[in-house]
Amino acid sequence: MAQKPSIPKGTRDFSPVEMARRNYIFDTVKAVFQLYGFQPIETPAMENLSTLMGKYGEEGDKLLFKILNSGDFAAKANDADLADRNSIKLTNQISEKGLRYDLTVPFARFVVQYRNDISFPFKRYQIQPVWRADRPQKGRYREFYQCDVDIVGSDSLLNEFELVQIISDVFTHLRVNTVVKINNRKILAGIAEAIGEADRIVDITVAIDKLDKIGLEKVNEELLEKGVSQDAVDKLQPILKLSGTTDEKLDSIEQVIGATELGKKGIEEVRTFFNYISSVELNTEVELDLTLARGLNYYTGAIFEVKAKDVQIGSICGGGRYDDLTGIFGMPGVSGVGVSFGADRIYDVMTQLELFPEEAVASTKLLFVNFGEKEEAFCLPILRRLREAGVNAEIFPEAAKMKKQMTWADRKNIAWVVMVGEDEMNQGKVNLKNMKTGDQNLVSPEELVRLLAE
RNA sequence: GUGGUUGUAGCUCAGUUGGUUAGAGCGCCGGAUUGUGGUUCCGGAGGUCGCCGGUUCGAACCCGGUCUUCCACCCCA
């Protein structure tokens, strides 16, 4: 029985038009990365499960796609675990590889593995798909592309500043209105410490991150539910209600957390960062958002998130500083900072806003209509010369009906069509038709090449 | 992972309380135009109604399961 062809949930095919648009995004992102001195690397789609597991928290482990071992893996599995139907224990025995979940952890692995060949600070970019066994919904796919830029081996906040400029440049080129939100994990840690709940930092940050989504009351409820004391929640209130300019926010929060070591350091970092920001003109708004807590467990300093102003779709770019990601792979004391552009979400935003330029869909410039063998022989050398001159050109591969060939050219959005029949061959010329205006002219092959090569 | 939602022609969607042969628009193919596309006119093809099972004399319609879509939660690009 012929089954209906389909692809796995949360994955997508890309048509030529979609690819042209996606490449438009990738190309501009790439160009900006290179402008700032970053170099590309690639890593395999699959990594050893041991390098992936435990890096993204408990949730993350569940969202990893695991790859079954080759061969008769079931025979080697432990009988007791098989009988128990213990998925987690069983997984360890039948799977040792997984699809990468992001590009940062594989990059950390890469850095450690090639530490002797890399000169630090190492600035790399990486544009590849990642996979998450999440349930798909709007702007959320199981296979999607990330465009990562990271600097490892430098503590300087100049790197954070460079990243924000990259973000600004990318979205300026793409004509997407964005706001960059900045926070600092050290400030969050300082807050947790100052209110006497230092070890609850994760629960606290996750809860206050939802502030603009569920409101102050629900956040407080959630905090209490998670076991944060009433006293601590009370102390947190002034921080949640902070407003004003960046300087004002920093001044007020300093009064609360300035005494904690981490908090003090965090405030200092954010001040330095904003000094850099104010030293140049940026097209993008940069805002200190103390409720911004998103990000993976491994962030230790700055946290970034970029939102599209005109479309609601979650963040289209995010990142931060991680002080010791390479430590897990046996290389401690190397700090890194980076951001990741979500190409698929950027695509969705740009589609919704109709921001793709028409030229993004590159196509053939000229088509030779095929009239038959003799005419073919006449056209082929001319076609060759056009291509040598750098003109995207092609000939219809068979002598199909004129109407068929014209329709084909029209649908492929080809700008020019050349028709050569007996009359034209006798005169040694070709009939050049402009598909937009409908105008037709007899020109010599030399003229044709000259005209189209411009 | 939890709760909900969606699925009918290539695409967007109609389809009466369950009742003959399941429709439209767009697209596709052919013709008017044997050397001219995008406009117009005429004609044509295309469906196991997501899949499997059940109820019924009878199911696109009711019930169960499953897959898919989208949404909320969780989390995230």
C-alpha cells in the first residue's frame, strides 16, 4: 500500500523560495560575524551522550534526542532493567549518542579538545541545526537552526559590547525592530543572597522571569509555593517594582544588594557595560531588565535576550556569559560569552512583516527557448559565453511547445528569454525578449552578452 | 511530559438532524493562438473525507484509539 509521504513532527522541508530567504538571513548574519573577526567552525550533528547529558538541567536531558546503538543492542541490555521497564537506566545501555541540543556545549567540547591548536581569545561562529524533543508550537520546532557567535578565553566586558553591536548590526540589516534586554546573573545571585535565600536562586529567577507574563501577584504566589519564605518575598518587592533609567535602577538595587560580594560585582559589570554602550550610536534599544532571568543554568554573568518589537514570538536571539563551561570537560578557568540567533524565528518574524527583499529570491537571468537540434547547436556556444561572463543562464532541455517553455520561464521568474529559429539563425542574430515589459529585439550574440553581463 | 484544538482535491475552505453520484475558488493539464508567458474565454483531470477500529440498514458527520496541526502550561531559539 502506498503510504502518504510525511516528515517527523516539528520538522520542515524548505522550498527553493524559502531557501533563498533563509540564505538571505544566513548570509547577512555571516557577513556581520566576519566583520567582527569571527571564524566559522562546524561540529557533528551527533555527540556522545556523555558530553550532552547533565548540561541543560533535568528538563534538558529529557529533551535530548537519543540515537539507538547499532547492532543487537537489546541483547546486551541488563535483564533486570529490561524487566523493570526502567527507561532511564535502559537508555544508558542502548544509546550512547545523541543529537546536539545547542551549539554552545559542542563548542565547549571543541575548545577543550583542540586547546593546543587554538589561540585565545578564540572567536568563532557556527551556523547549524540543533534538535530538541520538545512539543512543537508557534515558533518552536524540533529541528531548527542556530547562528552562534562566541568568544572564549577573555573576561573583558568589551566582548559583551561587541556582541550587542553585532546584534544591532544584524537586525539593522534585516530591518527588524528589536529591543535588546540585558541582565546579569551576579545581580540575580546578589538578590537571592540579600533576601536570605541564596540557595533558591534558580526558583527565584525562574519565577521573576515571568513577571511581565503573569503579573506580580502570581509571581509571589509561585515563590511561596516553591518554599521561599514570606520575609524573603517581602524583601523582593522593591526590586520587582523597580523603574526609571538604567542609572536609577542600578542605584536603587545597589542599596539592596551592594553589600553582597556577587551583587556588587554584578552592578559594577553592568555599569561598565553601559558605559561602553553609551560610547557609540546604536540603532537598537538596549535596556536593563532586572526581571530577565532566562537562560541556561550555565550562565554566570551577562544575560542577553532580543525581542522583536512588532511580532509576538518569544526571543529571536539570546545568550550570555558562562565562566566555566569548559571546566566540565577538564579545562577550568576559561570564560566565554556568546549569543545565538534563532534563524527560524527570525524567518517567521520577517515573513509576517514582509521584510524579505524581492532580490532575495535569486533566479536565472536568461532562458534559451529550445526549438530543436539545429537551433540548439546555434545557441549552445552563446550560452557558454554568457556563463563565462557570469550571467545566470540556461536552456530548456527539450524542444517542448513554446507555450510550455514560456510558462516555465514565467513561473521561474526569469527576466529574459532568447528565441532563435530559422530566421534568426539566417541573420546570425537572436531574438531577446524582456519578460517584464514584453519588448522584443533582434540582437547579435555579442550584443546579447554585453547587455546581460552588466 | 500535562490539558485543549485541528485534519475534506496540489492550496484555501464549504458540506443541513447520519441518507442517492462529496462541492467552490485558486492552481494544474488541454484548446481558442501549429514562433510567444503573465490578461480573457472554453473544456478536462484530480478525493479509500489523516489512519485504524466500533456503532448503524446506511458514517465526511456519532464513539474509541492513533498520527498530524495549532494553542496553553513546563521550558526554550
